[in-house]
Amino acid sequence: MKRKYISILVIATLALVSSSCSNFLDVKPVGKLIPSKSEDLADLLNSNNTMDWQFRDGYWGNFYALLGDNYQLSENQSKYFYTPSNSYTERFAAYTFNPPYENPYEGSGNWSLGIYRAVEVFNNVIDGVQNLPGQSDTDLGKVITAQAKAGRAWTILLGALAYGPAYDPTNISQKPVMPYRTFSDPNTPNPALSNIGQLFDLAEQDLKDALVNAPVNVGNPSRANLAAVHGLLAQLYMYKRDWPKMLTHAQEAWDKSVAAKGGVNNLIYNLNDFYYQPNPNASPAPGTDVEVVLDLQGPDMLFMQSEARENLFYRPAPDGDGVIHYPSQEFIDVFDKNTDRRYKLFMLKTLGYSTTVGGVKYDDGVITNYYKDTKVLTSQGLTYPELLLMKAEANARLNNLSAALADLNLLRTYRYSGASTDLPSGGSLGQDALLFEILKERRRELPIATCQRTFDIKRYSLDQGKPWSKTSITHHIGTKAYTAPINEEYFTLQISNPILEFNPQWGIALWNGTYDPTSKK
């Protein structure tokens, strides 16, 4: 019998519980063949399968980020690095707006490994608690069910944002996007595809359910606490453009976090406290910054671990380092070069891409690269700085300008240097001008290599006529320009053929074109 579960290996409880400790986050195998109590199921939530591969390819990058405006490619990279046999061609296809970006004839890692493998773990936990006698009424059973529902909601929400259109509350698209699978039995066929509105509603219900029993504290932010669930609801309402609810839950998440952690200083790193450890043996290439090869030092040295103080809900971010693609000039220019500590610490000169072909060397020379994603462990889940900026955005959109400015200036205290870190002339700005400053701060704060900026571009497109809203994105390779409107054709992903073949009940025709991701050179 063909398996119905979206062309991935079904993750049986036995396999998850007894797999090697490398598959867990600081948790050793429990050695149980058959779960008999909630503790056995709780270990499933520590599996890396709940958090890896969400918009990360086999080289730990992310092609979806290349749809946005934070990156640029060079002519040398285009000609000599991105060849048809290169494993990074999905990124080139996205940068040149050449859909489909993933090979439609192969299974999608984002879909099968990043989304539905994690969903299967969460569903095994939820169903496992219900099926074990007496466990659904225990405190632990309630807690891990809440955490599994929060993880499932975030995971499918992320997929909905990529595979679906922007959520427009005035005109909700009825286009089928993806299934919201809520059962673990691999023999149960997938449900019908939900549209973007239905996916948001189902994720919202999961998060509301999670609020009831989510714990105040967690051992590791890979599992949601109560503040994280409120933060994820705020994030959902942000994409749903429900500003009052966004503010309510962002405020709840912030207040609970400050109370639990004992103050803002325990939620956000002050980048003025960071510095690079000198190394007299370092010998940087001429014109490059020695900091590229130096070790970053911070106040607690936990900033490269998932327990870092800024992580509210941790999910590994793709790798933004290397010479495969560079930060765009627009991204570089959004920083204040004199006072922004992120620019000072992480925007560094380094050697760009070079190669020798036929005895001729092609060299990009010294370029500017952004090293925050590798000098500090970044999260594409939810951080306290992002939470504070969501609170600021909601306040600004509701015209609570003094509160919005206070939120923005609070974050700037930890990110800028100088006699005053407040936004210059912030008190004189009108609603649109202040909101624009908040959204620029959000762009600076979020990791460069994640899908988050692209998701923002999609939702901002509904703010027609505003200074932060774009109707199209243009990328350049040398003198050649690639432009695409921000619409479903270019800014949504398609379900690949192997997945469709296992789910004929969806009634979606297989793609039968020629996949050539580098054809737009």
C-alpha cells in the first residue's frame, strides 16, 4: 500500500525514543520500547526533528531568503559558481525569479523534513498522551500537549506563509495551500488542503489551546513556555493584520518574560558589552577586517547556545555567512555606520568569491559581509528583541505613538552607542514616519539569512503607498536586472510532484515543465 503521508518516512514513536543521543537536545535516549507514561513522550519534544530543516537546505542555507532584498550576487558567482551541477542552484533560481525554485520532480526538504516531519513528532506526542491511560489528566501530560500544539502551530504557520499568499483580511484567498495534519496514524490519509485563512484559524486554535497549560518556565527555549505562546500568537496576529490582538499578546508575552527573568537586562544583550578577543597571530588579507577570524567575547558566553538570553522560542536559523551571496547595498545602508553596534561588530570586510577557470583567476576581491548570523547564534523562531519590536509595531499601527517610541528606544539602548541612544527627533515623528523607523529596526534586527524578511515583504505589500511597502523586488547581477512583482507567482512555493503523487485526493495536476534553475543567466 502506498503511504499517504506526504512522501516522508513516518517517524514512529519507537524510532524517535530509541534513536541516538545526537538526535536530541541535551537529552539521552530513555531506552523505552513502548511509551508507558508522559515522561517518555516528553523526550520526543527534545528531538532535533522538531526544529531542523525549516527553510534550511543541506548546506544550512535558505533559498527563500534570496527572494527578498537583503542579498546580492556577483557576476563571477553567477558565471562560475552557480552551474547546473551545483547544489546551490535553488538559491540562484530564487534570486533570478525563475520559478519553480525547488526541483518539482524531487521531494522538497522544506516540506517533508522541515514541516511535516516536525508535525509528525508533535502529533505523536499529542495522540500519545491521549492514548496512554490516565496521562491526559496529569500535569506533565497537559504541559507537553500544550508545547506540542504550540510547535505544530508555528511549524505549519511558517509553511503557510511560504506556500500561500499574504493574508489579506479584506480579501482572504481561497486558493488551497497545504494540509493541517492533526493525527499521527500514518495510515490515515491527509486531510484536504486548507486555504490561508483556514490555516491561520487552525494555528490560532492550537495556540489558544496551548495557552491553557503552557508552563511558566522551560529548561530550553526549544520548547514553548507561556510567554512564548503569547509571543507566537502576537506573531500570528501580525501576519493576520489584527493589530489590537497583536498588541495584547505581545504585551502579555513581554510582561511575563520580564517578570520571569527579573528584568530587561536578562532578556536582551547589550552589544556595547561585546568585543573581539585580540590574536597577535592573526594575519588578515590586505584590506580585510581582522575581526573576521577573531573570537567574539560577551558578558556570559552563552550567546552561541540555544539558551542565550535573547531566545524566547528557539529554532535554528540558516547560515548567513560565507561568500556564496553578499548583503545587498540596500541592507548595508539601512544601518547607522557610526552608532549601530551591529554594524560595528558584524559588517566586516573579507575576501569574496574567487575561482580559477582555464588558468584565469576570477576574483571578487574585498567585499563587505554580514557576520552576525555566525558570530552569534541566531534564531528564526522568536527572540525578545523581535517581541519588543512587534509590540512597538502594534502600538504604532494603533497610533499609540509614545508607547511605540518607548519600545523602540528601549531596544536601541542595547543596540546603539553614544551619549544618547534614543531615535533622533523621535518624539516629533508622525505615525507613518515612526512606524517606518520601527520596521527598519526590525529589518536590522532579524537574521539576514532567514525567510522572515521575505515574509515581511509580502505582508508589507498590503500597505499600499506606504514608504516601507514595495510592489516589486529587483535584483542585480552586474548590469543585468531581475524584477518580479510581489504576487503568488513569484513569492509562493509549489508542492512538488512526489508529494502530489502520494495525495491524488487533492486534485492538483503534476508539473510537467523543464526545470532549469540557471536558465536566466
